[in-house]
Amino acid sequence: MKDCQGASCRYAVEVQDVGATTSRRVLDGATSGFYVEWSPDRRNLLMYGTVNRRYGVFLVSVNGGAPRHVAPTVATFYAGGDSLLIGQSGTDSAYTVWIASLDGVKHDSLRVPGPGTSLASLVSIPGTTRIVAQIIQGSGALWQVVERNGKVIDRLVNSCTCGAAASNDALWMTRAGPTVAEAVVRVGVDPASGRFAPRQDTVYSGRFSNVSVTRDGSQFLVDDGSYSFSAIATGFGDLMAGRFPSGPPLLQATTPVAAFVSPDGSRLLFRRIMPGANGTSEPRFSVAPFGGGNEVALTPGGTVAAMEWLDSVTVHAGTRTPRGLKLQVIDVRSNASSNVLEVPDSSIRAAVPLPDGWAWIPAGGTRIIVEQGGQRREIPKPSWFSNLTSLGASRDGTRLLYTGWGAATEDTLRLEEVPVTGGTPTVLASSFAERPQNIQAV
């Protein structure tokens, strides 16, 4: 349930029996909500969103009580609803899945091999101890059936990258999101061997945001509601006080939109996700005055992978090429490009320009690569981190700022800085936090 007053929205979770006409509320006051999942015994729900300013997966009892944070990103029910599977980010070659009690306490683990850029979802196959793990590989996904002891039984790679539900004889994968070609794809899983069937069937096509299936696979359910995205502009004081403009937002659409403020507060960088060819989508960027006015499209050439403010008149961007990414700095007043560098890697996690060069974090997040004046060097990931996730640079380009999640616990984020030439890093902050979209040193 979504309740908005102006641009301020709160979310609730309600349950209702099939055939009933009334519902009851089991969670209220969340500031974001993305999905809910029933436990097999119907005693609990998992809700992914933000509650009391904390982001992640929360366990919600249908009998009432406060929601309990159990994981930062990926979790599902296991063993008939008595346990949880909790995903932990790792390197691009392997990921850890924890088996935990319902209070989130971890008791055992298993290893899920890659390669890939992230462990995106976990699914428990009903009536078995088997797990299906999904790892993102570029624009596709690696799906693996894994035994409780970590043995991989079977694997397949396809374009379904948004999670799945499972019956006792099949995996129901979703190719969902704000595109024009969404689908539910069913692939059989042999109950005896646990191996995937060679055939994949598209059983539903259309816009949706979630899928659920009965244990025996005889029926499945999709949510065919539409998405709603918006971007607003307000002062920092009003934002911190929870006061939002009563009028219409700057942008509103059924595909993702966002606005980023320039360092001096005078301009907005707009990002719109637009449907592309063959069911794909791609971002489009433009710039407009903060107080309103004409938009100017930014056209660096090619498909833009990412774009961020560098200072109040320039942005830095990465565009896809046949070899990888072209990194460049763009003047928003003239669309002129400078500091151009071609990188033979299309899956880097973050990049930031430096004087006469760039620094970036490659897939896996195990190091920072710096290239300046045609010379390349590497700064290894400190051992405290499981991987590095975002990157920034000081204004003079002498120091790098980076974040990452702890190797020991997946719920702690640390911020550190290191000289661009390498050396001993300095810890700046460490706390529970939502994963940042970007950072910038000042």
C-alpha cells in the first residue's frame, strides 16, 4: 500500500485471504518498499525496503510486532519457513550464502561460484534442501542449482535477471523492470536429480512487478500494476524536516527518472530510462536550471552507462563501445568532450577523472586502477573489505575516496581515503548504511 501527501510517501504491507473482502495491516510507515515474500508456513513475510531509516530485508510477522532487519540486500525463506538464506557479496569468482535462524543469526554457510558482478537473488526449491542462486553477468544471468553442501548440480545462462519463484518442479524466472518486453519464463527442474530441463517456456508477457507460484506449480500470480517514478527539487532544510513541495514533481514517468544537483546548486542533471530496441532500455541525460527552464540534451555519443557531476559546469561519463567503455569529461554548456580514455572493460563498478587520467574499480571490486599520463598502477583492496563499491576523488586529484562492505559482516559500510599514488589508507567513517549511488570528495 502506498500513501502520499504531496511528494512525501509512506508504504504499508497488508494481508488478505483469497476470497475475503477485508485486509489487515501488518507493517506501516516504511519510506520505501520493493517486494514482499510469504514464508511457506504463512507465519511471516520478508519485506525489502526502508524502515526507520534502515534499508534492507525485514522479517515481518503476520501476527503483529515490530519488523526485524535480517539482511542488507538478498534473503529468502528456507527449510519450510523455519530458516533464512542470506546472500553476501564477494568477489566476481565466488559468493557466500549464509543459513540463519529467523532472528538473522548466522549458523552455517555455503559457497556459490561465479563469475559475475553480484549475487542478485536466492530461491529455495519447495520440498528439498536445494537452492537456486542467480548471479548477474553483464546483461544476462547465471542460474545455478546448489545442494545444501555447496555442490553445484546444474547451471544455465539467460537474459532473465530480475529474480524468480520456485515450485517443486520448476523455476519461474522473471525478466522484469521498466522495459517494454517483460516476461515470466518457466524452466523445469527435475525433482529427483535437480537438473534444469533443456527447454525454457515463456508463460506470461506484459508489464508486471512481481510473480508468485503455488508449491505444485499449477497456478502462478503476477502483479500487473504500473510503476511510478518521480523527481522533485527542494531545499536541504525542508528535505531533512520531511517537507516536500505540494505541487507536481519536476519529472514523473512509468520508467525510472532521477535528478542530480550540481555542486553550486544552479543546475540539475536529469536521467531518464527510455525503452530501446528488442526490449532493452537505455538512459538519456539532459541539463536544466535548478529553478526551471529549458533542458539541454547531453550527447556524448553511444549508449551512456553512467554520468555524474564533476563540478558545476562539467560531468564525467562512460559510454559503451565494442571494446569496453569510453570515459570522458563533458562541458554541459557546449557538449564538448575532454580527458578521453578508452578502457577495455564494460563492467567497471565506478570511475572518476583525475588530472591527465582516470581511476576506476573493475568488476569484482578487488582493486583500484589508476592511469595517468599513459602510466598505469594498481591500489589493492584493503583486507577489511569484501569488495569496493564506489569511488570519488579530491578536487586537486591527489586523493581517492572509496566505500565498500565489510568482509566479516555484510551490514557495515566503511569510507576510506588513500593517496592517488598509493600508500596507507585512512578510515573516515564506518556504519550501517544503504548502498550509495555515488560519492564525491570535497
